[in-house]
Amino acid sequence: MNLDYKLISCDDHLDLNMLPEDLWTSRMPAHLKDRAPHVEEKDGRWFWVCDGQNWGSWSGRGKRFSGPKPIFTALDRGGVEDQTERRPGVPELRLADMDRDGVYTHVIFGPVTSIVLDDEELRDTCYRVYNDWLRDFCSVAPDRLLGVPMLPPHPESAVKELQRLAAQGWVKQANLQVATAEPQISDARWEPLFNLLEETGIILSFHVTVFASAGAAFDPLRGKPGLTFLHAKSFVTQFLDPFVDLFAYGILERHPKLKIVIAESGVGWVPWVVEELDYRHWRLWEAKDFWADKGGIPHNKEKPSDLFKRQVYGTFQQSPTAMRLLEFWGPDNLLWATDYPHPDSIWPNSKRIMQETMGHLPPETIKKLTHDNAAKLYGIDTEGAAKKMAAE
């Protein structure tokens, strides 16, 4: 496979274990410093702790495991030894890994475990501090490190944070961990967020959330072998309700300029759902005379599949299923990703796996999936950026 263009990966990560130890303690306002997320040691392992809650492990001091690991990341498979766990959180090392994989740009999502705190001020400040740190992290190479700031999972706080981020001018996409959103996105309280997204042109993404119980997926020895396959259902089930709500409650129809990226949830389940939505839409309009007597159908005037093709994008990694569903998705709405450095990642073998899963496609289609679609959606000029870097 000959590639004469730069690859753009649309789902990559900075998890809690990769973040700097002083990310929050060095940036929180004075009256919250004593409650800032910080790293504590317990039984030889290090964890993020905030307001008495254990958020998850941190990998900045020594090896996480002394023996065989239950979970292999891409870095393990790639034979990386130095700063293995923290490497993606060091800009220069991350860029070196991108170069090794032949990828020019990473679209970088933050921790897949949600920041959940009872204290609204503390919670929203933690989000704000992370987002500002992410801005600084990506400023090392803004054309290559495309950070996706996180929005608090409550509408009023999400609007306030998006207003702040939009004023800074660097944000192209913001992530709402929709599985933790309260209330559900069908609630009218979310309308100001959708309005603001349209006004600013910022893309909204829904990325999968990994809950604390997901750790059982890597421990089939607990007497429940089915837990090994937990992610096979949880990644779909947490998306299903909000995905359907985008159509059923007229969100996409009322906001035609709103762009949605569904990330790391798989794309194979989507065609049947949209097909069923189209059928239910037809059933509504088949009975239009009945609804006319009741004042008419308030929304759902546009066919769901048309809204989908206009406004929804999905990410994939190595998916033969996705390649066989291109007729449904179309060549413009799928976004290729490496998922660096997660266990599901194809790094550092992206080009080989692309050949195996996409080699049968026309070259222009492969280019759309791995470059053009993302370049258009995010406004990335890889050629211009590369020339600028060379000149400097």
C-alpha cells in the first residue's frame, strides 16, 4: 500500500495513569488546593485520589506489575521499555511514537474514566484544569496533537465550560461522556449546549466510558467467565439510548449544523438501528392524518438516515465489518483511528493492518478513511503544516 499523504488518527488517548503527577495540584485555585486530585501510594502501587475517592492507577513511579501483566497495551506489544506507562503524556515521546507508526495527527481524548464528584465547584474546576493542561500539552505541536477537552456531564456546567473553551480559540471538538450525562440528552436543559455547539462550529463527541466494574473484564478467574467479554456489550449499550435520542427527540433536526462523532463504540451496530429508525419514521408518517388531528408531528420530519449521513461520524480501528458496511456509511462519515496506546490499539503496526483490512478498497477510498474525512471535519492542512515545519 503506497501512501503519499499523512495519516490522521481520530481516536487516541491520554489516560489518568499517563498524566503528570502535579497536573491538578500545581494548577488548582488556592481555596481548592488541599482537595485537588493527587497521587497516593498503597501497597506498592500509586493511585489518583480526590476527595477520598480512588480514581484509578498512576504509572509514574516504577513498574505497575512485577510479573506477567493481565492487560497488554500497545506499548507492551511495541516493545517500549522506557517510561512505558507515562510515555503518551510526554509530548516529545508521543510524537516519536506517532512518527514510528507513520501517523501525522492524533485526535486525543482524555481519561475514559469520568471525573465524578459530588461537589459541583470541585468537579467543574477539575475539568477546567485538565482542559487547560491539555491545551498546553498540545501547543507543542498543534497541527499534530489535536486535543479533545472534556465537558462536565451536567448541562449548565457543560455550557459554561464550552463557552470558556470557545473563547480560547483552540478547540475543534469537545467530548461529553454521554454514559454519565445527567439528565439524559433528550432533556430540554441540554438545548443551550446544542445551540452553542452550532454557533461555534465545535464538534461534539461521545466516547465510551470505562466504569470501575470494567476491571472485572480482565479477571475471568472471579468465577464469572462472561466478564471477560463485558466490553463487547457495554460499549454498545452505553451509546444506544443517546444515539436513538438524537433522532427520536429531534435534536439533529433542530440543529442541522451540529456534528456528532461517536468514538470507540464500534460501527457495526449502527446500520440496523438507523434502518429501524427509518422504518419507525415511515410508520409515523403513514398515520399522518391521525397526527394532524392532534396538531401534527412536532419534529421527525426528516428521514433519520438523511440526518445520519449529514451529521454523524464514527471511528474505527481494524474492522472488516466496517469495510463491508461502507455502502451504508458512505465513504465520507467513517474516521480511521489507531486508539494509541490502549489495549485495543493497532500501534505500531497501523500500515500493516490497514493493508490487511483495507487493501481491497480503491486507493481514493482508503485516503478518505485515513486522511480526507478527518482533514475536512477538523480543518487539518497536513501538507501546509508539514511545509511550515520543514521551513522552520
